[in-house]
Amino acid sequence: MSLLEFEKVNKYFGETHVLKDIDLEIDEQEVAVVIGPSGSGKSTLLRCTNRLEEIQSGEIRLDGVPLTDPDADINVLRQRIGMVFQSFNLFPHKTALENVALAPKKVKGVRPEDAEADARELLERVGLGDQVGSYPSELSGGQQQRVAIARALAMDPDVMLFDEVTSALDPELVGEVLEVMRDLADEGMTMMVVTHEMGFAREVADTITLMSEGRIVERTPPEQFFEQP
Ligand code: ADP
Ligand code: ADP
């Protein structure tokens, strides 16, 4: 069974049919890169997976459990799906450490000293061990985005969703964020990644999913995808 399954998923914004009968299965440890023209529905697909948007029909399942299951605890399901956005959305008046430790403390009830020890470890893992006391305004965009990744990881998710996380960065800062994502992939994290970084797609993806006008029009290994004439 796949970790994440989409079955006949349809999403409308008013009259606009944005996701059309999406069938997709993401296996455990798969790095699924999603590409396609602007407006094709990539971001909406991720946002529906995290229930930031509601779908109108079909089903999205995590480990076989529908995200819409009325008996499932949506907060628990959501904790299992980490998401990182184009904008960093860090709390400006909290340090990197506090940003990462906050949700485990508040949402999961982890003891403060444990949450902070975990946060320190996660920040080290994304290469920010020396910035734990820094505020977002004191960090570069690339560093802030790495804090955002650490913050998502702090909930110990089963799958991570990345929505164009390098698109707002200065070009020289893109590499350090992609490197963290590559490390995560190497460690076996299941990931859905919307990106324009074709080098990353070619080297790190297990599968390329091509969207166009709300449909999945292709799903192939990168070797095959990038070899096409
Ligand atoms: P992509 O990520 O591939 O650029 P999006 O998922 O952002 O595509 O958008 C898909 C379509 O849905 C676009 O036509 C966009 O204008 C529309 N859309 C996205 N978000 C909303 C929204 N909140 N309200 C109305 N339409 C939206
Ligand atoms: P992205 O493709 O990176 O998601 P967009 O510019 O498509 O960026 O969307 C930015 C925000 O505006 C998103 O929150 C999206 O839901 C919303 N949005 C996009 N298209 C529309 C639309 N046609 N009507 C209302 N909101 C929209």
C-alpha cells in the first residue's frame, strides 16, 4: 500500500475546476517532484493534502486512512504531514529555536526542555546549530527557509510537502535549501516537492509528476522524463 493515495480527487474554486479526477499514489520514501505550468494546480494539490483547502469529491488517504475520515483526528493527521511554503512564515518575535520548539510544546505537549533539545538537534541538522538564538530578521532567506524546514520536521511527520520553497530566494541561497532537502531525501523522508529546480528534479526525484490544467498528464522516473525529445 502506498503511504499517500489520491483517488479521483476533484477541487473547484467557485466555477473553476482546479483538480480534475486526480489519481496518484506516493510510496513510502518516494521523492515525488511535481512540475507543470503556473496555474496547473500543483500548489492546490499540496494544500488539499494538508487540508488547507477542502476537496469537493474523491479521497486522499494517508496510510490508508482518509484525511476526511470523520472518525480520524484531523489534527493528528495534519501533524503527520509537514509543509513548507514559498514564504517562510516564521514568528518574527521568536528565535529560531523557539520557532522550531513551539508546535511540539503547544500542540503535542512535549516538555519544554525536551522540545528545545530536539529543536537544537534539528537546527544542527539543517546547518544552523550556531543560529539557534537568532531572530528571523537576523537570518538570510535561505537560513529562514531552513528554520521553516526544521520547524516542520519537529512534528516528526511521515511526509513532507514543499511548495516552491526556493522560489522567493536570491539565487545564491537556493543551493543551501536544496541541499537540506537532498539530505532529507537521502534519509528516506517521503516528499512531495513542487519546484522549478530541474537539476534537483533530475538528481533527487524518484518520480516526476507533470500537471497541466488540473490533470496529471505524466508520471515517470526522471531518467525517462528528461530524456524525452
Ligand atoms: P500552480 O501551483 O500550478 O501554479 P495553483 O494550484 O496555485 O497552480 O492554481 C491552480 C488554479 O487555481 C489557478 O487557476 C488559480 O488561479 C486557482 N486558484 C488557486 N487558489 C485559488 C483560490 N484561493 N481561489 C480561487 N482560485 C484559486
Ligand atoms: P502559487 O502558485 O505560488 O500558489 P499564486 O499566486 O497562484 O501562488 O497564489 C497566491 C495566493 O493567492 C494563494 O493563497 C492562492 O490560493 C490565492 N489565489 C490564487 N489564485 C486566486 C484566484 N483566482 N482567486 C483568489 N485567490 C487566488
